[in-house]
Amino acid sequence: MRNLLFVLGAIAVPAQAAPAHITKLDLVERAETDAASVKGGTAAENVGDVLTFTNPIYDATNTTKVGMDQGYCVRLIGKTIECHWTLTLAKGQIMVEGPVGDGDNAPDTILAVTGGTGAYRGARGDMLIHARDAKATAYDFHYRLM
């Protein structure tokens, strides 16, 4: 009986999983088409304003165009917008969503990767967004996919 309990106890102990494979994508978005397409009021920034975009995506050196993204963001209270977009690359698409800081000196933000297609099918992970300049004319996108 003692040996049987030892065997059962060994089976009950979970094995340590190997670390998940991480795919890193470092890209640059040039914010060429960002525009409030639906206004929620008469002020420059209103709760409910909808920003739509379709922007080119470049490699990490910001020299070679590798794809595009398209999506929308809704202005919330304060200097925050809630965004949903699709990044389209040659091997598939990656979907992203979450809150993004807005305005002067907006902090870096981490958004959720919620899925993908093609080579990125079933993608999960996160994406850090960083404004490359004070006018937010371009952003560094750092994807970490599992």
C-alpha cells in the first residue's frame, strides 16, 4: 500500500511546462490618416468621438513598408481612447484592442493581442505602443506573441 500511495502522489504532481515560444515583431506605424470621423459634440475632443484610420506599417528601421493597419478608437473620459484594430502583414493578420493614452506626453500603453489569421492564427500576447514624437505622427509597435 505504501508503494501505491507513492506512485499516486507522483502522478498528482504537475510537470513544469516549458516556456512558451515568443515571437517578437518590432514595427513602426506612420499615423497618416488618423481623423475623428464621428463627432460626439462641438468641442475639439468629446466623449464618444470615433477616430478611424488606415495607416502604413514599416519595419523597425522605419524604411521598408511591410503592411498596414486599420481600425477605430472611441474617446472616453479624460485623455484615453479605447482602440480596436487589425495589423495586416504578408503572412497574416494580428488583432489588437485596449485603452491608449492620448494627448501630449501620453504614456506608453500595452494592449492585448486578441487573435490572428494565417501565420498568426490563434495569436495571443501583447503589444506595447510608444509615440515616436510629441505630435504622434508615428508609433513604435512592439508585439510579443505566444
